[in-house]
Amino acid sequence: MTPPSTAATARIFCIANQKGGVGKTTTAINLAAGLATHGKRVLLIDLDPQGNATMGSGIDKSTVQSNLYQVLIGEATIEQARLRSVTGGYDVLPANRELSGAEIDLVGMEDRELQLKHAIVSVRADYDFVLIDCPPTLSLLTLNGLAAAHGVIIPMQCEYFALEGLSDLVNTIKRVHHHINPELMLIGLLRVMYDPRVTLQQQVSAQLLSHFGDKVFRTVVPRNVRLAEAPSHGMPGVVYDKTSRGAQAYIAFGAEMIERVTPGKV
Ligand code: ATP
Ligand code: MG
């Protein structure tokens, strides 16, 4: 008997939080690299016109031939636009500021929120994981990400105002689940840039655990300067200094994600 087909099995996750600078891109890059160290095939989609996930993966966003913008407006396929992150060991669908024009171009299109979902179909069999680095907005671009995904990973800092923004995002996820994508789930909240010496962070972390229970990932990513230095070297922190506490946390987070997506769980 032939083993069950693994075609079309890639699990697709958005890394999202409409708050800026909370660690979305750092999480996207290092989870991609972390999953690659566990032998997984990963595509990282840069859904942010800032192009930080592209640059942090060692790809020059200004010289790419085609990027996510052309894919969304139907002028290129993902097969044509994807590039290899040699440093990270995963593929990247790059982005640059051209992508900000997609918001306007998409508005007049039918199924404007489903363009990314449609584009991913033809490459799903090539990967175990597709990660989507969302911009710090709840825009049409982010909606394309949420419509294409099975789940959302929310990186957050354990600060007072973090909880406030969270309810908007959770409500958006519920609405998308209800109206556009019934597969979409909140996979989990990832505590990042964590400093256990700060009492407020301990308190917010405890609050998160009591509100969200096992929706809070076990892995906690510490504040670690090696993770912040890595993008300027065009590589994930996981590769730049594998022994650093930040890198080790993201490798552990990769293992936790693999455990969460075992069949039947996500
Ligand atoms: P944006 O909303 O602009 O897309 P973002 O949510 O993607 O931002 P990042 O770019 O990942 O956030 O991180 C913001 C800043 O914090 C960056 O300078 C990054 O290097 C730094 N940073 C992220 N995570 C950590 C960490 N665990 N330790 C130290 N610095 C970190
Ligand atoms: Mg970012």
C-alpha cells in the first residue's frame, strides 16, 4: 500500500499583531529558521511593505525581480517570485515598498481578500510550513494573510497596553473565521522580549495565562541582543548565534509548533 499522500499538507500560519515593533518579524524569521533546523521545509511570505522579513533573511529587497505585489495582482506566480534564504535554509516570497500599492489595486478586484490564498495553492505541496509575516495593521493585506491561514500566532510583549490591543485582534480573527475562513484559529500567544526581572512583565504574563490558558505557548522568548543584531548581518538570530538564549528559545518554539500541528491538533 502506498503511504498517505503528503501533497497539500503545508500548514499555514500568520504571525500577526497590529501593534508595531512587538517582534512579529523577528518571530517569523527565527521560527522559519528554527523549523528548518528541525528538517522542515518552510516558505516565509513577507506581507509587509517594510520588507524586514526579506532583508533579515539575507535577501536585498530592492533588487528582487518580482515580489509579493506582482503575485497578488496576478502578474507573477509564487514559483516565479520565491527566493532561497541561503543563510536561513528556507524559501522567501519577498516584499518591498511596491507592496503598499497592492491595497489600492486589490480594492477593485473580485475576491480581493482571497488573492494570497489562491496563490499559495500551487506551492502548498512544496512545504511543511508556510509562515506569513503580517504588517502592523488590520488592513486588506493582513486580511489576505488571515484568509489564507489555518492559524494565527500572536507575538506580544508583556506590557500593560499589550492586553488592550489583543482584544481587537482576537475579534478580527473571530470575524474572519466567521465570514471568510472557517479554518482560521488562534494558535497561540507567544511572549517575546521577556525580562523576568520586571515585575509588571511577570504580572501581565500571569494574567495572560489565566485568561488564555493553553493558548499561551510554553516557550518564552527572552530579550536578547543577539536576535536584534542578526538582521544587520542578513541572517536569522537562530543562525547568527545558535547558542544564544534567543536562538535557543526560537529553536524550542519550532519544536513546540511541530508538536501543536501533529495531525488532528491544528
Ligand atoms: P513592525 O510592526 O514594524 O513590523 P515587528 O512587530 O515585526 O515590527 P520586529 O521588527 O520583529 O517587530 O522587532 C522590533 C525590534 O525589536 C527590532 O529592532 C528587533 O530586532 C527587536 N527585537 C525583537 N525581538 C527581540 C528580542 N527577543 N530581544 C531583543 N530585541 C528584539
Ligand atoms: Mg515586522
